[in-house]
Amino acid sequence: MIELIGILLVVQGGGGLINRLAGAGHPSWFVQLHVLPAQFHVVASLVLLAAGVAVLFAHQARKRRRG
């Protein structure tokens, strides 16, 4: 379950970042692009991407310690 959350955060953050950097006019299905004002899109996407990567790395580290 934790891995799924990390993957969803990475997809939302990375996809939203690519969407904004490519200059797409439509927010597509990226949640932060629908919810936040335009000036926060890139920052929010970076934060979601970093949070997802952190969750995935922490989960991997926990699995290695147990196993």
C-alpha cells in the first residue's frame, strides 16, 4: 500500500511537472493543476515528486532492514 502511494505521488508530481514545462494549456488529470493557482503548479509538482521518491526510498530501506 505504501508503494502505491509513493508511485501515485511520483506520477502526479512528474506528470504535472512535464505538463507545465511543456506548456500544455489543459491541466489534464493532475490533481494539483486543478486545485492550486497557476503560480504554484511547478512548485507543487516538484514537492509531490520529491515526496513520492522519498516514500519509495524509505519503503525500500525498511524492506532491506527487515530482510
